[in-house]
Amino acid sequence: MFETLLLCAIPTLALRLLGAFGVTRFATWQSSAAHGLAFMLVMTGTAHFVPDSVTVMPHHSDLVAMVPSFVPFPDFTVYATGVLEYLGALGLVLAPTRRLAGLALALLFVLLLPANIHAAVDNVPFNGEPATPLWFRVPEQLVYIAVALFAALGAARVAGVARRTPVRAGESM
């Protein structure tokens, strides 16, 4: 039940620790969280394309079963959301696109909430395991929305500071 959450939290903490030891890319919590969320998205995005024969992780059919009946083309929808997760991960690790990626991912996570609610309420099993209860799924999704916004707003704040910092004669950027 906590595996996906750990796929975001552990890389975030490890990367921030690297930042504390001087790796400038991870010098802020926002950057570390963006990269941690990107790691999780690559892992979860992979499940969108994994065939049923793979048993070590959730697979495409598990995700198709989560799609509520009002969503057309569930098979295509799962593939499309997998691609969006990969693109979002890429956008989070590239500093110039981090703000846009974080905002887009927050919206994607909101749009995916009905699938998570459907899976919990209808007891849709995931990778042969019992369904994750609603009390956990919704707050978990809210955490991902918050992390995406945290990364996006942190990127916006850093960009805003960079724009307002004047360059003096003889100094280089």
C-alpha cells in the first residue's frame, strides 16, 4: 500500500541529502522533490505498458480495470496517461520546464482521482493484491498533487528571483 508513496519519498530524501553534501542540483527541497516525483512517475508510468505476463509489478490490465466506465477507450487512456507520466517526469528534471510540468502533473493527478476512487470503491485488485482502501488512495493522490505544486511553485520562485537579480557591470551570470 505504501510502495508508490515510498517511490517518491525515498528518492526525494536521498537527493536532498546529496544536496546537503554539495550537489547543487539538489540544493533545494523543491528540486529534490521534483526529481523524487519524476522517479516515481517513471516507475508508475512503466506499469502502463507492462504486459500481463509480468508479475513483479502492476501491469497494463490492472490499470485498465481502474478506469471508470464513463471514460471512453480505457485501453488507450491507460497508454496515454503512461506517456503523460513519462513526459511529466522529463519536464520535472529539466529546470526550464519544471514549473509547467509541475502544474500539468497536478492537473493530471486531479483527473486521475476518479480512477483511484473507482478502484477503491469497486475493490479493483492491483497486481493480484487486494484493492488499496479509499482512505489511503485519496490522501496519497493529494500528496502527489502537493508535491507537483511544490516543485512548480519552487521553480517559479527561483525563476522570479533570477529575473529580479540585476547584473552589475563586469559581472557574469
